[in-house]
Amino acid sequence: MKTRLFTVGIVERRGKILVLKRKEDDDTYPGLWDCVGGHFEKGESSEECMLREALEESGLKPRIERVGRLIEYRDEYGRSVAVPFLLCASSGRVVPSEHSEFLWVSPEEARQLDSVPSLRKAIDDFRL
């Protein structure tokens, strides 16, 4: 069974969190809501990966507030292990590069969205 290892970042600003909609032609979870994050580059720490992915996917330069417990789950794509981060963005304009749209929503609103498993798990783990 294939195992995917990646970072997951909940970007928070003024009580809202950033969610990004995956494109309809994505290989995994097409059209679902997600957060910033992604796969490691060679030799990269989880913190470096998280900050790079946040900048690439949103245009924001957030700071790391907390690191959470690993998130593990199995789905139709295999086994997933995510390193979750709570990020704070004090300012900046969101410029999505890999997603079709974005929203700033409350954690409660995010829980109601049709989203990837790691988004809900990270929101719950950080008790947002």
C-alpha cells in the first residue's frame, strides 16, 4: 500500500481560516476544499516544507504558531500521514496558484464544507 507523507497548514487570520478549493482535474480529491500544504522536497524539514507550500499555494508568508500531532488515515488513495501546522497570517493578499478559489471562513463553516479528510482532522486537533 502506498503511503503519502505531506504537510497540512491551517492558516488563521482574525478568527477565520483559509480554505482553498482543489481544481476539478486534480489527481486526488478533485473539487474539494483543502488547506495549504504539500509534499516534501529532498532534504527539507517539515517546517521548511510547510512555509514553502503556504507561500506557493496562497502567496502568504505566515508564521508557524504550533505543530500538531501526526494525522494518519487510509482512503481510496492509500495511507496518508500528515504533519499539521497552525499558521498565523497577519497580513497579505491571497493569490491562489494551484487551486480554483479560496475563502476565509470560521472553523465551524469549514467543517460544513465538502473537504479533504486532513482539513477536518487538523481543525479538530487544534481545537478551533
